[in-house]
Amino acid sequence: MMVLPLLPALSTSIGAANARPLPASALALAVASTVQHHAGLVVAVAGDEQQAYRLEAELRFFLGSSSEASEWPVVHLQDTETLPFDPFSPHQEILSERLAALHRLPDTHRGVLIVTADALLQRLPPVAWLQGRTFFLKQGQKLDALALRERLMAAGYSAVSQVQSQGEFALRGSLLDLFPMGSPEAFRLDFFDDEIESIKRFDPDTQRSQGTVPEVRLLPAREFPTDREGIETFRRNYREYFPGDLTRSRIYAEVTKALMPGGIEAYLPLFFPERATAVLADYLPRDSLWLALEDLDAKLAADWQQIDERRDRYDGNLERPLMQAADVFLTPAQAAEQLARFPLQRVGVGVDDTAPVSVLLGGGEEIKALLTSSPPPRGEGLGEGAVVLATAGSLHAATPSPRLAELGTDIGQSPVSQTPSP
């Protein structure tokens, strides 16, 4: 894998008053360069999820990160794709990807994590809880199928007749079909008495089993505990937080029955003792680096305004009383404290700076006018005042094209040629 040249860091401030963003692909190249040269995890904070998905695809190209075993893995902590205080929950597939990303973060010491700015305002489950609720099923393991069923139910998995998506399982005689959270594949466990005789991949669409695997990792089905202890903790915290008549609260009644209503994520702190939660920085290893791709001050302020406005819109429903916004999310001031735990750099170009690469759509006269009207740029390894001229065709040529040579002569410069790599 080719190592990219280190591009200069342009700003270490959160604000962007003195910077302008790079074009999309140049931005990904700058992030990839930083990832390769930083001795730790780089956390790229995108402005929105659309930018995050595009950046993920481009970074996988630049870094060659097609698997978790890559030298520079690319991890994307997806947005929940729900708005604050929405009365419905994120899609199960999104929860699965989020749990997988959070679980691997503490052990990801190189590479890049892609998040959006609003991830800095989210409260997350404690790191120790998520790590402690992860378990493995191995071929040859002694385990009662009915006991495993109860454990899956306590972890928030749904018992179904036919497995289709993450967080579901189906027990039929000695066969247990299971689609673990955080896994792109479903598995079929074949029991012989109380022993797991085999574990095979299977396709949920065709329901046909495929190759065998030695073990399966299981993550909890949600970002909070749904077992008996977790429900009792919720009930106790709920009564303290919302004193009064509980008979009108649909949220309290459904959770008491171990049913998780839509939008239950807005009550995540109540599932943990003393409402103790974590923030994103708690999951990051040492030597991590924040890399801001947008104006974080403005993004965090806009996200908090939306949180505040949506709480006011949904407040007043006695069946679904809402927690205070600052108890469910972090304030921008708390997000700034989180950012202060690791160094922060900003990717962009200073307002008064010249971009390292300029694209000019035009012919020779336009290029000549540009080069004669401003000081020629200096390139690393080139003499002062050197100019590099290139066209798409010339990128594959060992010598400059005649037209580029002519332009160089006209402006008093000598074109630089480079022999292409084999």
C-alpha cells in the first residue's frame, strides 16, 4: 500500500472563521494522509451523514481498508437516522452497525473513525457494560439450547419464526438460527444434546446453510440493558425522575412488561445505575486525534438548537413525559470538554492561503495568464519558482507534451517531467 505524503495541518482551533473547506476528494486525501502519519486513531468529524458516507467510501479507496485486518481500518459510527425525541427507534441494522463500531473502538489503535458532529452530543452506554455484555458461542461448547434462548431474550434479541435481520433468533428442535448484532452474516447452530455440534453461516433469504465457522460473537441487541436487572434499574430511576402518578405513563408500563416502545432511546440514562453513561471520548484509545472537517462550533450550536426545539414540541404528553434535554444529550459546552481530551486539528485551507492544487478549465492562454499574473508555486524537491503543468494525457507520458513545453517557454519556465511508475 502506497504511503501518501503528509499534508500540512492548517488549524488547531474548533472554529472555522479563518478557514474554508477543501473540495470533497481533496478532503478525503488530506484525511487519508493524516491517518497514515498519525501514530494513533484519527477521529474525522463530518458535518452530516451524507458527507460521512462519501468520506468512508473515499477513505477505503485511499487507504485500501477493505477489512478489519487492514493496516489503517476505516470505522464508521453511523448516525441513528432519527431526530431527537422521536417516538420511534433506529432501524435494527443501524443499531447493529453502531454496536459493532463501539465494541471495536477501544482496541483500534490506528486507522480512522468517522462520525458526525452530533455524535459529540450523544450519551452512550458505559464502555465496561458493552464489553461485559459481549459473549462468544464456540463449536464443541457445552450449552443448553433453552438456557441460551433465555440469555438471548435477556440481551434484547427477538424470538421469531424465521430469522431475517440482526437481533433475531429462531429455535426449532436442535437447530438455532441466529443473526447476531454487529455481524453481516446469520448463523445456524446445530445442537447434539447440550453441545454445539456445528456452527454454519446461512442465508436469511434462502434459509440455506453454507460454510462452517469455529465461533460466533454476540453483542447486546440495544445500547442499554434489557434484562431483569436493567428493567428494575429503569423503573427505579423513572420513579425518581418523574414523581407522581405512573398509571398514565405508557413508557413505564411497557418497559415493566419487558417491551421496548419506539423512541425508548430517549430514556437511555435511566437504564443505568445513577444514570451513569459514557461519551464518545471514553471509547477512544490513547493518542487519538480529532480531525474537524467542518465548523464544529456552528454545527454543535445548530444541533443543540434542534434538540431544544424538538423537546419543546413533544413536551406535555403524560403518557410519554420527556427528560430534560441536558440529561439525554450533552450540551455544546460539555462537547467542547470532550474535544479537549485529545488534540484537535482542522482540515481546510486558510482564507488567505492558496490551495495546493488549482483546477483551471480552459486552454493554453488561460493557463499562461494564471501563471504570469501570480507568483509561481513552490513544490517540494523543485527549485524556487518551478511550475508543474499537466494534462490528463500527460500523466501517462514520460516527457512533457509539445504544447506544455511551449507554454513553459512562453512564461520563462521549464516544464518538469516524471517517468511514470511501471
